[in-house]
Amino acid sequence: AFVTLATNDSYALGAIVWANSLRNPLDSSDPANLALLGRPNLGCTFTKLHCWRLIRYTKAVFMDSDTLVMANIDDLLEREELSAAPDPGWPDCFNSGVFVYRPSEDTYRRLLDFARSCTSFDGADQGLLNMFFNDWATKDITKHLPFTYNCVSQAFYSYLPAFRHFRRDIKVAHFIGEVKPWHHSYNSATGQVEPREGTGHQSEFLQHWWDIYVTQVHAMLPAGAVSVQLVTCGL
Ligand code: GLC
Ligand code: MN
């Protein structure tokens, strides 16, 4: 299973686009169409721990709803718990926006007990999970996913040459930070996203997010359900 988390209407919108981006590479062999903390409100991300309770699945991949799948990632299910990519802010930690895990009531209980007994160093899930799976950095290199499976947007600014060199290997883009794809504007006349300044988001990936939103998601939303920038653009 692929699992995500939507804690409000805004993230639900992200989740719907994320689900479409995931289904595209799973369903089609059409790579052409696939060419695309200081956060007080993140306490609710502990909700993420619930994903361990999905015990009808033996193996699962958790993905944040602000991720976008660019290429087939089924091979992730061959990895073991807990596999994740390094966080560029502190590469001895994994980023908890994409990880492979084994649903288990026992692990869920142990995670909850752990959460009660200590303080997550970032006040959210990433700190807690890194404290729980605390040998990730050193124990087993096969549990280190390539960065291309969770390519966080900020890295494009700090290491542009690598981004350009590895661009075609990127399988998952992750729009971390307070500004999400649905906060940017979309010009329905030109069909182009108009990115907000300084967010670090890669416009090519943003465009892909919006292409999916416009062609596959917008029409299926009940009228007035979610207001994104499209509204101001008349779409
Ligand atoms: C990072 C992770 C995200 C997590 C947050 C809080 O931004 O990518 O998944 O919820 O940290 O720990
Ligand atoms: Mn995220």
C-alpha cells in the first residue's frame, strides 16, 4: 500500500493530486506525461503514527500529501522497515515524508509508548521517528533510499549542479516548507503556474502538480469545496 495523511481540506487537495500522480506511473507506461520547521501547525503530524495500524498490509510506503510521484516507485516495496532518504537539513536523519515500513500493532504500541516517554526533537513526527529508529544512519545502508525517492525542493537551490545532473533520476518530488503547490498561482489563459518568489520550489515540478490538478482533479471536486488560486484565475 501507499499511505498518506491529510489533516485539513488544504492538505486533502494535495493528497488528491498526490494520489493521481501515484496512479499515473502505476497504471500507464507513458513516461512522457510524467515529465513534472519552525512550523507550529505540525504537531498534528503525530497522526502519521496511525499508518502502522494498517495491518491488512504486510508492507507499505508512507508518503506525505505534498509529494509528487514522477516515475514508478513500486520497487520501494522490496525495501525493509525503516527505509527512508536522508534529510538534507541533517543528513544523519531521514526525512519522514517518504518511508517504507511494516504495519504492526506491536510497533504502533511501542511508538506510542515511546512518544509518551520522550520529547520529539522537532515537535513532530520526523524527530520522533528518527529517535525511535535511531540506528538508521549507521546500521544498514540498504535502508537508505536514494535522495531521488524524496527530492526535497530546497536542495535544488543549495546544489543546483547535482539537481541538473540527476534530474532524470528523480522519482518523487517533495514540496517541503510552509508554501505548498496549491498556494502558488496558476494562469488558466497560458496554462502555466506562476510560482511565488523564494519558496525553493522547482517550477517544472510545480507545473506538473498543476497539470494533474487541472486535468484530473479540479472537475471532480464539488463546487466550492476547496478554494485554490484557480478560483482567482477563473478556472
Ligand atoms: C519534515 C518532513 C515531514 C514532517 C515534518 C515534521 O518536513 O518532511 O514529513 O511531517 O518534517 O516532522
Ligand atoms: Mn511534506
